Amino acid sequence: MMMMSSKNSTIPPVTVPILPHLTDYIPSPDLKTHMTINPLESNPLYHPPQGFYISHHEAILRRIILDLSSSSSSSSSSSSSSSSSSSSSSEAFLRAGPRKQVFFDRDTVRAAIVTCGGLCPGMNTVIRELVVGLWDLYGVRSIHGIPAGYRGFYSRDPIPLTPKLVHNWHKKGGTVLETSRGGFHLTKIVDAIQSHGFNQVYIIWGDGTMRGALKIFEEICRRRLYIGLTGIPKTVDNDIGIIDRSFGFQTAVEKAQEAINAAHVEAESAVNGVGLVKLMGRSTGHIALHATLSSRDVDCCLIPEIEFYLQGKGGLFEFLEKRLKENGHAVLVVAEGAGQDMIPRTDAQKQERDESGNPVFLDVGSWLKSELKNWWSREHPDELFTVKYIDPTYMIRAVPANATDNLYCTLVAHSAIHGVMAGHTGFVSGPVNGNYAYIPLEQVAVAKNEVKLKDHKWAWVRSVTNQPDFVRD
Ligand SMILES: Nc1ncnc2c1ncn2[C@@H]1O[C@H](COP(=O)(O)OP(=O)(O)O)[C@@H](O)[C@H]1O
Ligand SMILES: O=P(O)(O)OC[C@H]1O[C@](O)(COP(=O)(O)O)[C@@H](O)[C@@H]1O
Ligand SMILES: [Mg+2]
């Protein structure tokens, strides 16, 4: 085995991670009343061995691939969710896990848990693990669920949660706490948090929720409240940046594959059969991409990150004509946000937004199906042709998490608890290059995770499908 000497190469300096902490704005006499040794120390189930506690010097590198070819080595992106910009210093995040010192006395903790936005497999597991973790690890006894998303803070009574109540929630899809879109009212929410006396707030969030959470966090800091706020990223679309992936994403891809399998069977069993599957993915095509790669039955994968066209040289119809001639059938996968600009719509439809302000899409699958049928009857009026359109929509997200996602939910929930107990606030827990890290909320809120068209994964889709690149001459 050849060993590379590191003599001529320098590891880029690491930017010291800074994570918001209650000490940033709470005066130290107030803090002292809450500071204590981690109760895990006296928890008979743990007996913390040497190295059990994570020091605040331990960090996870965002980019872990180094160029060792020259002395001025630079780091580059290793994960699909990392930013592609290269820099001379390496960004790092604090490693998640229990700290020796905590900033909350278990008897005074009053925790609130809320779920917002769309569903994602594993939400109930995260809630369960937050409850069980707070209760068993730290001896917290005042844990509450906020029903119905953000609006629940000021319009509904909190639900007391205990390990007994939540014990089998991980087997259920959806969120027992219920969720909603819209209803974000900053003052009402922070007033309600204060009036209920919550001092730990756990938000299970997507990109929209996170933008709201950042405002809540800033308001909590402005009011100098002794409240730790954290979030656990939840996005079936996998559109949140920096973290490796969201919990529930793998489960959704597995379910999506079932739809592709059915589309393939239908297409194969028809004369000139086309199986068309629409998958979730508002502005990113990760589900479509991953399901395509794992299924291998897909002839063309259309995602929001790529504009495509139907007619003419290099278009979808020309490609399908060829594929049908060669194989007698074809399978198309389209992410819901793809091709939206091509679908005719009224001015009112153009303006339509859901309660959270997200654009409302038209059904790209139905549109495509009708365009395909029109094309075929125009070009081949005397030949049989069938399009079987499958839209599994909520079936891929309204299911319990699979084993891998359930484990992820447990680890990420416990990471969140450890971070809040240690006095951190305004942060997100998630896996970065396979290790759980604490990332400032401010950073995650603006980090989008789109399919990178120059990355190997998309190149692999192109090679598996041999689909057109939709670049006009
Ligand atoms: N820019 C924003 N500022 C404040 N709140 C927001 C913002 N965007 C979304 N929200 C709120 O976050 C919640 C969830 O947002 P939504 O986009 O529906 O789901 P997700 O968080 O899953 O992406 C809603 O209650 C919505 O009102
Ligand atoms: O019908 P709903 O509940 O608004 O959900 C549909 C949307 O939810 C999503 O799953 C994304 O939701 P989130 O951003 O809330 O995670 C999209 O893929 C889809 O467009
Ligand atoms: Mg969203």
C-alpha cells in the first residue's frame, strides 16, 4: 500500500465553529442558578465512561475531501448537500452529544414540541424520542406537545406528553400532534411561549418553518429570555442544505420505487406503453433522482432543476419515439415542480399560494399525459398507445419511517436534547458527513439543497437512462 506523505501538503485551517448559547445574552448571575453537572453522571443506566462527554473543542468538518497534490491544498465538497464554493479555510460545526455541564435544572425545564408544514416519515418517532430522551436521560417531567403547528402556540392548549403516552408513536405515520401551514404570528407565538413558561422549544421543521423559527429565535434573544430553541430538519423533499439528508427521505424513496415498479409493469404489458410517475419535489428533484437510480427501470427522469421541452430535436417526444421503437415501452418519472413553466395557466393560478406562501403547482403529470396522447395520435393515428399515470402523492410521506430512518430520528432527537440542555440555542441538529453536528439555525435557514447537475449522481442518472440533456442546439 502506498502511503502519501503529508509533508508537502497542508491541511487548511479550520474555522472555529460558533454556536449561539444562552451565555451570549443572559447575565451570568442568572445563569449560575441553572448551571449544574450533567444528570447523566448519576443516571444508573449510563455510568458515563471516559470520553462519553463531548467537549466544545470537537468539531465536524463540512468538507472532508482534501487535495493533497500541492502544498496549497484546498478542501472541496464531499457531500451532495455541501456548498460547492471552495474556500481556503475549512468550515466546521460543533459535534453533537452530551456535555458535562448543563444549563438547565431538570425540575425547572418546561419543554414544548411542535411539528409544522408537510408530513415526513418519522415525525412521530422524533416526537417520541424527544419525550423519552428528556424524561429518561435528563429526568425532565414537564414536556408538552403543541397541536397544529405554529398557530397551536396561541390557539390551542398544550398536550402533556409522557413516555407512556408516546410509547408506540414511532409505528405511526404522520404526526400525532397534528401540523398545519400558515398561522405564523411572531408576537403571538413568543408571547404564548412566555406565558406557558416554556424554556425549551423543539421544532420539527422544514425550510418554511425554519425561516419562521429564525424570527422566533431573534425575538427570544431580543427579549433576553431564558429559552433554548432548536430544530430538527424535516423535509421529505430533502431540500434543506448542509445536512446529509433529512430523516424520512429514504423511506419516501422506497415507497416511490413501488410506484415506479407498478408503472413499469403496466408499461411493459401494453403495446407502446408509457408508465408515468409523478413524485413529490417542490423545487428539488431528490426523490425522483434517488428513486430513478435505485429502480433502474426509468427511461427519463424530469426534475425542477432542469428545463425540458417536448417537441423537436433533442426533445422528450423524439426520445420516447426512439425508446418505444427499441423496447416497446418506457417509464417516465417527473418531480412535481418540473416543467411548471410549460403548463398553461390563468393569471389567478399564477398567483395562487398555499397558507404558508408556497406556490401552488398545477399537476405536471396530468398535463404530460395529455400532451403525450395528443402527440401520439398526431404522429401515429393508427397505432396503439397507452399512458398509465401513477401519482402516489401522499403515499410516500404518510407512512411510518423505515428502520434506518427510525434510528436517525432517535439519534437526531437525542442530539437536540443534549445541545439544548448544554445551553445552546438557535441551532439545528443533523448529520454532516455521517456525524451528528450542531449547525447555527441562521446558516441552515439559507442553505438550499438542490440537485447538483455537475455532480456524479446526476451523471449516473444520465448514464442509466441515456435521456436527453435538453440543451437546444
Ligand atoms: N418566511 C417565513 N417567515 C415566517 N414563517 C414562515 C415563513 N415561511 C413559512 N413559515 C411558516 O412555517 C410553517 C411551515 O411552513 P411550510 O412552508 O408550510 O412548511 P415547511 O416548514 O415544511 O417547509 C407555516 O406555519 C408557515 O406559516
Ligand atoms: O398538500 P400539502 O400538504 O401542501 O403538501 C404538498 C407539498 O409538501 C411537500 O411534501 C413539501 O412539504 P414541506 O416543504 O412542508 O416539507 C411537497 O413535496 C409538496 O408539494
Ligand atoms: Mg417546505
